[in-house]
Amino acid sequence: MQKFANSALEAISAIQSGENIWCHSMAATPTVLLDALSEHALQLDGVTMMQLHLEHAEAVTVPALDGHLRHRCFFAGKATRQLINEGRADYVPIFLSEIPKLLRRGDQRVDTALVQVSSPDQHGNCSLGISVEATAAACQMATKIIAHVNPLMPRTHGDSFINLKDIDHAFMDEVPLITYEARALSDVEQRVGQHVASLINDGDCLQMGIGAIPDAALACLHDRQHLGIHTEMFADGVLALLEAGAIDNSRKKIARGRCVTSFTMGTQALYDTVNDNPEVAFLDAEFVNNPVVIAKNPQATSINSAIQIDLSGQVCADSLGHKIYSGVGGQVDFVLGATSSEHGKSIIALPSTAREGALSRLVSTLASGSGVVTTRAHVDYVVTEFGVARLRGRSIAERARDLIEIAHPDFQESLAKDARELLRLRV
């Protein structure tokens, strides 16, 4: 790179018609570049933008860009969910661990990588900061890299570094990072979290996502010792446990003494904690989410959620019937890794109802068109606010009985009736 561009629009002007773009995702979404791309793309045709979960990316989802730029989503977020379900964007169901492989094998061509990075150090090394995920692989394979160099982006350790000489076009601007503020926990969420926490033992190596239930579970773990973190992402819920010494990563076999993650999303306090912190390793999702790697840590424990679970244990986590809501993500990666770990376990935790109690999320049959993310053969523990059901090794009839017991009481009778009449089960 010869010099910094005078504007974001100048930086992205090298993108041409027909290109495949990879966009840095989650809290590292380069919104400055996307705002410029929304203007530049009007002059182009047939541009494809690949991404995970984009934040604050409404500028590149407007109808005016139809035919000019089309999204190819490996995970649906607020900005792209409607586009997918209107047929104006494409959803690719895939395990998070497989996405970097897809790029590195050349199965998915990357012409341009759009990234947001930290300022360079004295050696010219910038950092991908708070989100490495599949973007490190995209940068390896891209013909050109266009970067928003943001002095406010933390410098993180691990697979995050990219040298300024490998960046083809850059624009520097100091822009506040995208933050996520956790909301107050409901009574139901707290009860689910308490049941999840009852399954967590000293020395467990945890994977958890963002949201109320992981936060509720983590809030109950201050009396635990020697917990570890090996997860695709973490949020602010881990901070208090790090400060209390409950998390020390001392019993891990992979990156002992360090928290391992692929990205983070949370408050500025979280970003300050990971900034230049060698005790937190931001690693490529191909490694972090590899079930073989996950299983090497003893007591690996995964905590994930679901939209619906049927009475046989099938877990739908990416769709509402035919409508895509999120994505496959890393749930199956960690279910497989955790249950293959010595004394490991996998937990699917969810409130028992949706729509303010109007619908049960434990159902006799998944909604038509729903995708099965975690199969009934893989599911281990299921948790609601009404308790814990362990399904591994249980028959279909035993599973149905156990799941009905942790369903909301308002739906237990109808679920039992369906189990008898539709599934011919003795419950």
C-alpha cells in the first residue's frame, strides 16, 4: 500500500463488477467502508458480499442495491434477515468451523476482503481486533484487502495480525466501536441460568454465546474454581468471573492459562479487557471450532440455545419454519466437541415458551420447514426454567416424558396427548 486514501469512498473504489467480497463481521463490521460501498456499488453489477452476522449494515441492504450487490450470508442477522426471507439474499447453512476451509480450499472465491483493523505497530502489524472468525482466512485468500484503520480498535493476540504492506487500500478514521449492552434478566431467564449453572463443575471448560441465558448462567458461577474458556465468542458475562479468579484456564490442555475465542461482542469494558492482553487468544474459527480440538480439553461444556425442540430431541436453532432467523453457527461444532471430551457435556438451554407464553418451544413436531441443527442423536442436556432433562441414551418415549416434565405446565397436557396420539408413545 502506497498511502492512505483521502476518503472511504476512494478506498473502496477499486472494487469492480462481478467481485466476491468478504466482509469483516460482528462488532468489527467496517460500517465506514459499507456506507461508502452503498454509493460505489450503484455503479456496479453482480457484486456478491459474503459475511457472517453484520451489525449496523443497513446502508448495504437498501432496495436500490438490488441487482448491484447481493448478500451471501453464512449467518443471518438483523440487517440481512429480511433480505433472505424475501429472496433478495442467499443463506448458506454451514458449520462455522467449515467456513475458513471453504475459503482456503477456493470453494468460495474471495476477490476483496473488507476489514476493520487497529493502527499499525512499529513493525507495521495491524490487528483484526475483536473479530478473527473466518476473516483471517478471507484475508489470506483475497486478491486485495481494503481496510478501515481505526485507532480505537483493540490490538488482540493470536491469529489477528495483518501487516500494513499486505493491505492494498486503506482509510484511517477514529470511529467508536459497535457495542452491545446486556439488558436486565427476566425471572424466566434467571431460572434457566440457575439450572444451567447447576450442571457446571469446578474445572469445566466453557463455550457460551451472547445473550441473557449465558449471562444468567455465568452470574451463578462465582463460587466455582479453575473454569476455562474455549469458545467461538464471549461477552461481558465472563469479566466478573475473570476478576473473581473463577476463570483461570489452569486445567485446559489447549492454550492453558489463556481464554480462547474467535470473536467478542459487548461493552467498551470488554474491549478494554482484551486489548493487548496475552491471556486472551483470538484464533481462527477453523481451529477454535474444530470438534477434535475442543475435545482435547477435559470437561468441555457447551451452552447453546434453540428456537424449538421436538419431543424426540431434534433441535431447531436457525429458522422459524421456512423463515431463516439466524444460522447453524458453531452449535454442532461444540456439541460434538464437548460430548467427545473427557467428562464433557452439551447443554441446550431455552425458555419453555415464546410470544409471552402463547407458544410452547417444546413441541411434538417441529414447525413445517424448520431446519434440524442438532440431531436427536447428538443432543445431551436440555434445560428450561422448569428443570433439566438429560436425553443422551434415552429412548424416544423416555425423551418425550422427560421433555414434557420441563415444558410449561400450560402445555404439558397437550404435549402428552400429542405424544400418545401422533407419536404412539406411552407417556
